[in-house]
Amino acid sequence: MLTYDFRLPPGPRTVEYALLAEELGFRAVWCPEIPAFGHDIWVTLARIAEKTKRIKFGPSVLIPSYRHPMAQASAIATLEQIAPGRLMVGFGTGFTGRAGMGAYPRRDMPEAVSLTAGPPRVRQRQRGLENDQQRDGLIAPAPASA
């Protein structure tokens, strides 16, 4: 079966566009993480998660050097609770994104935020958050599969 995805610009009408994409039968919507645009990716995706029912969604790519892995894991776990099974996440180097902000590519990234260590550490920290949530008696999503 042929499916279609749609890349949405971050902004005040993103949720409106996501609802239209869902109505038109799109499989997923993607939003880029571009701090220079002034719209936080996780706030935008949370708004999409709360307003849509079926459509999958996610950041076009997450850049490990933009945020600490614990912050990324927390956001991922939160959205998984809001819209179970609909969030899709991918990681990239951020070369062009950093250049757009006038920054050079990171060559000194500590292991905690490097591209090779970032995704596994996010998964590890997400599992840790889930364990804490289960201990506190809250409903937590199933651990992400590796």
C-alpha cells in the first residue's frame, strides 16, 4: 500500500495542518527541530499529539548537540504517554542546522551527546524514566525496542 508523509513547518498553524493531513489520509507528519525559528519542537509535537487521533508524527531529525539526552528522553516518554505508538524519532548530525544558527559543527561533543552515543543513551534514560514512573505508581509506556 502506498502511504504519504508530510513535512510541516514549525509555527502557529502547525496543528491545523496536521489535522488536515490526518483528514486527507496521510500516514505521518514531520516537524524539523530548528531552534532559530523560535518554536520548540516538543511543544509543537505535544500539541499535534493531543489534537490528532490516528496520524503518526515526529521530529524530522533530532540533533544530539541541541539538548541533553535526559531532556530528549523525557520528552519522548511524555509524548509516548499522550499518543501511544504514534511518535517516530530519528537522530542526525545537525551539520546544516548548526550552520543555520551561525555555529560550527561540534567536534568536541562529549560522549553523552554524540551521534553515536546519543540515541542509545536516550533509550537508556527513557527506560530509567519509565522505571521511575512505574515506581511512583504512574502509567508508563512500554520500553522502546532497540
